[in-house]
Amino acid sequence: MQYHAFVIKYAEIGVKGKNRYIFEDALVGQIKRVLAKCDGKFSISKVAGRIYVSADGFDFDETVGALQTVFGITGICPAVAIARDGENRLPNVDALCNEVIAFVDGVYPDKNKTFKVKVRRVDKSYPMDSMELAAEIGARILDAYDEMRVDVHDPQILINVEVREQINIFSKVIPGPGGMPIGTAGKAMLLLSGGIDSPVAGYMIAKRGVDLEAVYFNAPPYTSEKARQKVVDLASVIAKYTGRIRLHVINFTDIQMYIYEKCPHDELTIIMRRYMMKIADILAGESGCMGLITGESIGQVASQTMQSLMCTGEVVRDMPVYRPLIAFDKQDIVDISLKIGAYETSILPYEDCCTIFVAKHPVTKPRLDIIEKHEESLAEKIDELVKTAIETDEVIEL
């Protein structure tokens, strides 16, 4: 079947009332962004609660794959679109029935199926109403294909016919990612490591329309260039869904070594994590972000107990910390990582700065007053080290 259009479905956007146009316009912008990278000629239009993509000379799989990365889309419907003629007339009932019969023939070589015709008549000047037109089209299909049968309750094929400024015929609905269009809910800073969790956390917050920046804490020579590239690659995976991402690479080695020298080793992970959060908080404020995002899940590791999360989150004073995976089992997170294409990169065996300096027996129930007391031993140099780390921030545009 040679499709030449797509009807784009959305869900939550449709209940946004007077502000709906803002979300629709953002969705159109994101569709244009992804299709600009595909072969073919595309025209995107927004008409009366529908978004259409007209396509010519395109690769079907490539185009659908691109549309499946656009947050806000719930369904991608390959369609045949029939335009008005030179006198601004839609095809008459006979011509429309023939178009639907040809559509069924092209899309479904096996006709031994049940079907239902659903008509939505927005153009009220069309000579039949929705129920009458659905009945007429269904009868014509039965006449054309003896092996097909009507089932209005649970059909194998649902044939949609929309009579609007043009006529759209479609039956298949390819799932989109859902959510809200990027850029409709502000911006946040993702603490991105080389593990499985943080890319999934970034994906999930971005799915709610949040624009992302990211920060990675590098620790050369204890972490390799391959470990750094792994994180860049993970940021690129997320960018398939979000568009441009600015990745901040912070050299954390001197801070880690100073903490290692001055603080109890069972508290290393907590104190290092606190300083990562402090630096991320500063970068986020400078970048106009309205929150931090982490991949933490309660009880997954020692630094993610309730007590540990309280200690690390306490240093962020100016904005909220979003933890979308907080109640997820590990397999839940792995499943999403596989779905978005991050898993194979995440499991590459290159250590990040947290795992390099982890203690043999890390504290699992840290007390904030004790942590703050031990951090006093860092007072001589830590502020200058943090300042230097931020001033030498390397920004990678993805």
C-alpha cells in the first residue's frame, strides 16, 4: 500500500482548553524537527483538532521510527488522504466507497477478516450523515469481498473515514510514546552517569514536556575516556527524543581525592554525592533550570536508602529534586532502558566515578548532623575546588 499521509493522534493535549494551541504548536514543531532528518518531502498541518503529515518520496519505516520519538504523539495512523477537486468539492459517495474498497484491498491482502466502518463527518454539507455513510461503505465492502464479515463489537479491522476539509482513510494505529511535547514544561538538569537508571530518569521526565540539560562527573585518570564516551553516547540516545541537549562534563577528580583524604571512608559515597548535587544545583541555576533529575530508586544501593536520599537531597536549596524511578523495581527500569535503546550502552563495562571510590562497607543509615560534622574537615579547600570544577566545565552540544 502506498500511503501518502499520516494522521497524528494525541491524548492529554486535547483537554488543555484555551491553552491547547500552545501544546499543538509545540507538537508540530517537534514533528518538523524529527522529519527534517528523514528522506522525503513532508508538510505538517494543524486543522481543527487534527495534525496531518503529508509525505512524498519517503521511507515508511524511517518516517514512522522518527515519529515514534516525538513525545505527545499517542498514535501514528498511515492514511490515504483525498483532497478536494478544483471546484472545492469532495468526492461523491460512489467515488468515496471505491476509494475505501481500494484501500482495503491494498492494506489487507487476506480478506478473511471481520471489520467495522467508523465515519466522522466534520463537513456537515456532505450528503450523508456519519451513520448513513458508514452503513453504505460497509455494504459496498461486503459486496466487493464475500469473505469479509461485519463485527461492530470486536472487529479485526476498524476502517476510519474522516470527512473534513479533505477525506482521510486509515485503519492501523502505530503507537507513539505519549506524554507531552518537549518544551511545554520548563527545563531541568539531569545528573547523568554511565548506568542504566539515569538515562531512563531523563527520558521519563522529558516525556512530561521538560527540556533537558545534563551533567556528568568525570574522574580522570580513575575513569577512562571510554567511560566518558559512554555517557556522551547515552546523552545522544536521550537526545533522539528531546532534541538538543547540552552535556556538562565536570572534572571531579580533585574533589573526590580531597574527600577521600579527609572524610571517613564509609561516608565517601554520601559526601561525594552531596557535592555532585551542589555543583549540579549551581549549574542548573545558571542554565535557567527549575529542578534536578536523578535516577535514584529507594533501597537499590546504599546511597539510595531513605536516610541517604535525605542527606544528599538536603544540599539542594533552590529547586526541587525529581526522582521519577523512586518506587521502580530494577526490572521495570531495565525494561524502559531496552525500549528506548539505552540498555546496551549502559551495560558496557566502563566504571564511573561513583563506583571507583565506593567503600567496602558504606554507611546505609547516615545521620545528617554527623555527615555535616565530618564535612567541616573539608573547609580549607573544598570551596575553591568546587569553584575550579565549575569554571573548567566542558560543554558538549548533542
